[in-house]
Amino acid sequence: MQYNVSVVKCSTYNYSKLLTKIECAITLLGGIKRFIKKGEKILLKPNLLSPKSPEKACTTHPEFLRAIITVVKEAGAYPYVGDSPAIHSIEKVASVSGIKKICEQENVPIISFKNFIEIKNKDGKLVKSFKIAKAITEFDKIINIPKLKNHSLTMITVAVKNLFGLIPGIRKGQYHLRFQDPYRFSQMLIDLNMIIKPVITIVDGIVGMEGDGPAAGAPKRIGVIVAGTDTVSVDYICALIMNYNPDEIPIIKAAREANMGGFSAKMINLRGVKLEEVVSKNFKTLNPPASKGFISQIIGSISRNLIIKKPLINKQKCVGCAECVKVCPSHTITIKEKKANINYKNCIRCYCCFEICRFGAIKLTRF
């Protein structure tokens, strides 16, 4: 099967120019009316990981979201915005990231994912049922709007990983606890993408994040919008743009094993600009993650600590807010003398603490 993915150059968050470029990316796939109908309720799912300003490139840019809101409205449909940050309320993240202001100006409701519903997944390799946000059952379609970023566990976080935000709040930690190995965690994400099918994914790759993503990396101007109907093929193309070998990405490997989506270049029909025009050759990539389960079984915990990166607390930067304590699925972080402390014996290397630390007090190190 062939999957269409469009790639359009865009170097600005200027609303009018951005709107034109996003419409171009969608037109290359057949136009917005191919995907949504008049009168439908559409859930827009941006990346709202953490309460950081747009300049940090941690969340989907508010003007990028505004442009997609316009596209949906012009099609006669009704847009809503929803996500479930790991620790903070969506109200707080939306406010700091600029999303709340945009939604108020455009009169678009923001949906909080608090309650859940269980959805069966008979074809799943690891997960046969997911507890996901009940609110998504109220919508006709989902538009996936991820940010182009590195991820310390899965190497990249784009289309496939962004749907993990449909699992309410701290419940995400349960999946980290069950699937500690990066590859098994990626298999879980592929299982989730089997039952949650966005009608289209539109990636904010104008300014992405390189280095230690998804929250502590550095903004990186890439100047691209990527769109497609299949999350795996979108991730495949985005991996190439970020100068990765897609075959090394755990999510792509898991998709290939599950025979789901466009996990090979031969399966993807690229539309728009040529790929060599947008590849970020100096992008600071991450090394493929080691298999935690294998290392733990074969060479023991001492060598495991040397080979697999672990989160390290910078006591000078730590303010003792305890957000890392709340998000830790293995309950291995405590506050002592107003500073966070990690018991590495129980640390599963999920990096949830690293993801949510707003103060840059946690870094990843092998030593």
C-alpha cells in the first residue's frame, strides 16, 4: 500500500503566510474537504507537553494552531482543542504556551481529558485494550498537530507519539511502568495508533527541538510543514528530515514488525518539495536507545547504570516543586531537604521526570 505525505517549506509563524503554506500541504493530499465535512465536530490534538512559552519549541506553536482552526472553520466544521499534559492542567499549559489566548480569540473550546473509557484492541501486539480520554468519543474526527522534536526515550516524538496525549494525565505513567524498554514502549504506541486514527496529521516543523527533547532540548529552525493521513509514514519522513536513519527509530521498527503504516520509503509517495531540500543536516540527533530489559538480564545493574542514561538532579537548579515525584511511575523520587532525590535501584529510565521538569534541573547522563 502507498501512503501520501506532503512536505512544504515554511520559515515563519506569520499567520497569513502560515495559513497559505498549511493549505498547500493539505491540498497536496486532496484538500481539506476530503477529510472533514460540514457540521462535523473536529478535535485538534496539538502537543501541549509542558507550560513553556512558544519560543522554547516544546509545544505546538499557537499561530500554527490558529491557521488550522481557520482551515477547519472554512470547511464548515467545528474545531475544539484537547490534550492531556502529563502533570499540569491543560489550562495552565495552554495559558503559558499561548494556546489559550488563540482559542479565546477564535472562540474555540479547550477540552480537558480527565475521565477515561476503555477501548478494546484485538489486533494489538502488546496492549489489547487502552484506557483513553472519554471526551474523544464526542468528536467526528481528530486532526493530529504534533511538534517536530527529539525524544530521549523513543528518539523522535512526532505523529505516532503525539497520540499518547489522548491517555489522561498520570495514567501515562502506568504504560511507562509496564513497558520500560524503548522498543516495547514503541510497540505500545503502535498498538495505540491501531485504534486511534487521525483523519490527517499536520506537523509543526518550522521550529523544532534538537538535543535532549522533548522538553529540555534546544529550538532548531527547520522550516518545514509535513502532512499525511498515516502517522507512521509521517514519522518516517520526519525522521529523514531530522537527519536520522528511520530504520533505527524504535517506533518505525515496531511498525514494521506489526506491518502497520508506511514503515518503508518504498511505501511512501512524497508530494511537494524534494526531501534533500529540507533535510536538517546539522540537526543534533540522539543515539539509538539500548534495550533496557536485555541489559538488565545479561550484564546486571552496575553495567546497566554505565550504559543506559539515567536522570541526574542538579541540586542548584532544583526548587523542590515535587512535580517529578508526582509523575514518576515507579515512585522512586522523593523530596529531601527541599530537593529531589532519585533511588536508582528502582529507576526504570522512563525519563518522565526529565520531560516535565520546567527548571532544567534534570539532565540525562551515563555517569
